[in-house]
Amino acid sequence: MSDRQPVVDSHHHLLDPSRIDYRALRYLPELNRFIGPDELAPLLRDAGVDRTVIVQAEESEAETDYIIDLARTTDWIAGVVGWVPLADPDATAAALERHRGGPLVGVRHGLFWEADESWIFQNAVVESIGLLAKQGLTYDLVPMADRHWDAVAMLAERVPELRLVIDHMGHPKIKDGEWEPWATRLSRSAEHPGAVLKLSALDMSTWSVDVDAFRRYVDHALEHFGPRRMLWGSNWPVSLKLQGYRVLLDTARELVAGCTAEEQAAIFGGTATSVYRL
């Protein structure tokens, strides 16, 4: 028997623009077509990826229903990070009840779409996030502004039982060589034990793979979060804009090659399995 640990892609999308109006596709016209499981499946096999977590790409319950249906009919989709109306706790509760017992493992809301950077600090939103925690769901946070990073500490205080997933390593501006304030924001967020960090989407700063440019950012993340609080996600098909899948995994493996075999097993599957309760 093989003792190989399952590899989990903790962050990808699938798209059907004929059913869902994705705002993000206004900025990614090359992805404005149907991109379904049949397109991703051979890429997973080639890369040796066993299971995935599909993540919402639009703030709508219709899209969440769509990707939940995909998970129910696609054996390698192990979990769904969907969207629910967090600004309304009653509506959130109703949505969570509707999805109870299904593949929903977490919720994400694109804070970058909100004009008010303090949107997540509203009492109603925090109450709704508390409902996620009570049901054992994650909240996936994409910090794009100072107040988004501040929300890590706020949620750790107000919803201490929450498992918080920080997506895309907080989007450091690698192309511009930005280090601060990103480095300090990330290290402070690591002080909260309920937070984990997703190793994903580094290419979105450059739309290319540059291991040398990425390395110090990943090393900093490893220093503060540690490999057992990090999880890999491809961010396919957005990352590299459909130009590669296996290269995303190979690049991540090269960046954490200094970790032990057990630590790498956590990054490429163990942490995602635990955090998302796959």
C-alpha cells in the first residue's frame, strides 16, 4: 500500500457565464466562457491532485447553489466555500439551514467589492460570521485594504471559535517589490491561532511565475504561520489565466522545498483537510 498523502487544491473556481453574471469577468475577458469540471479533471490527474475545494467567484446565492450542485456530482470536489448574505443574520441563518448536511465547508465575501472598507465591522456581519463558526464553517477573508487586515484581530476577539482562512497570502504587491506594510500585517495576523494562510495567487501581481521574486514572501509566511497553518490553492483558472495548472503546484513545491516531508504534506493537503473538515 502507498503511504502517499492526498493532495488537496484548496482554492479553485469553475465558471458558467450563461447562468451567473460574474463581475470579475469584466476584468478577465479571456475567462468569459464555460469552464467546467471536464476541463479541470485531466489537469488534476496530470498534477497528482486528489481532491479540491471550489470557491465562490460571485456574491450571489445562485452561484453558491451552482457550485454546490457541481460538488454533489463531481467526486473530486470535496468541499465548497460559498457565499451567503452576511449583512442579514436572518438570511444567513436561512441559507445555512438550506445547505446543512451538504458540501458547504466555508463562506467568503469579496470585501474588495465593498466601497466601505469597514463593511465587515458591522454588527450584523459579525453576528452572521458567528453563525458560521457555530456550524463549524470557515470564513475566508481576502484582505485588500488596511481595514480588512484589521478585521483579523477583530474577528479573533469577537468570534474566537472561528476558523479564519486568509486567502492569497494577503495579495502582496510583488511586482512593485512591496514589503511593508504587508509583512507586518501578515505577521500580526499570525498571532491569532484561529487564522490560517492560503499559499495561492502570488502570480496575480505579475501574471507570471517568478520563484525568485516569490521566495521571500513565502519564507516570511512560513516563519510566522508555520507550514502546518498554511494550505496550497491553485486559484485556477484565474491564476496564470488558464495558461497552466501543474506549474502552479510545481512552483509552490519549489518554494517550500526546505520544509520537511511532513510539513509539505500539511501544506499540500493536511491543513486543508483539517481546516475545511473534508
